[in-house]
Amino acid sequence: MLDRLSFGFNRLELVVANLSLIVLVLVLAAQVVFRYGLGIGLAWSEEVSRFAFVWFVYISASLAAQRGTHIRVTVATRWVPGGQRVSLLLADAVWVAFNACVVVAGVLLLQRMLKYPSYSTSLFLPLAFVYTIIPVAHALMILRIVQRQVAAWRHGIPVIAGEGEEV
């Protein structure tokens, strides 16, 4: 039961990222067809595509953390006492601290936006809904970074994908 729940939760980022990308592509295609084919502009399409892009980027960043495919500069890892394993642990600790700061700032932003709501221009959608992805994605990145490090230390799975592991 726990394995199925974990599998479903792990796939959630992939599903949300794919849905965001599909919405982005479909809305942009509709915008092009309507604007250049029919001579009619869709006022809402730019907002929807922008919001879908923001969600896609943030969720994809969390997905990359889950898979160990975030870009890293590893040239100096051999100079750190303990080698690459320790240096990647230290780098991930800094990354987790940064993400924690973004989560706190994002929650404060959401609190402010709920107290003093602002709305999108065309859709009249509360912007707090759109910006919710910021603390959520960074909290997910913290979870994924910690999961990856635990798997590296317990099971020898590389922190960086492509080092003896299938992506």
C-alpha cells in the first residue's frame, strides 16, 4: 500500500508537468491560429500560457531533483576531503537551505496575497493560486534532494543521474 502511494506521489510531478506543457502548447497553437488565421485575438491566451509555463518550469525543477538531473559543476569535487560523495552532500545541504528560504518567502507572499488579493487581468484568477507553485515546488525539491541523498548513502544510488544508473 505504501509503495503504491509512493509511486503515485512520485508520478504526480510528471503528470502535472506534462499537463502544464500540453496546456501551454495547445493555448499557444490556438492563439496563433486565431490571431493569424482568423484575425481574432484571444485576450486570455497569453495569461493562460504564461501561467502554464510558470507551473511547468517549477514542477519540472522538482522532477529534475527527483531524477538527479539538475545541472551541477563537479570539477572541484575531488578536492573536497571525502571526495565527490561528501562534496555533493554539502552542495545539496546548501541547495536545501536555499529552497527552505524560498519556501518561507513563498508562504509569506501567499499570506500577503490572500490578505490583499490581486487578480489576473484577463481571467480574473486570484494570483495567489498561480504563485502557490513557488513554495510547493521548492518544498518538493527539498523532499526530492533528501530522498536522493538517502538513496545514495543507503543503497549506493548515484546522486547525479547517468553515473551507473538509468534515468
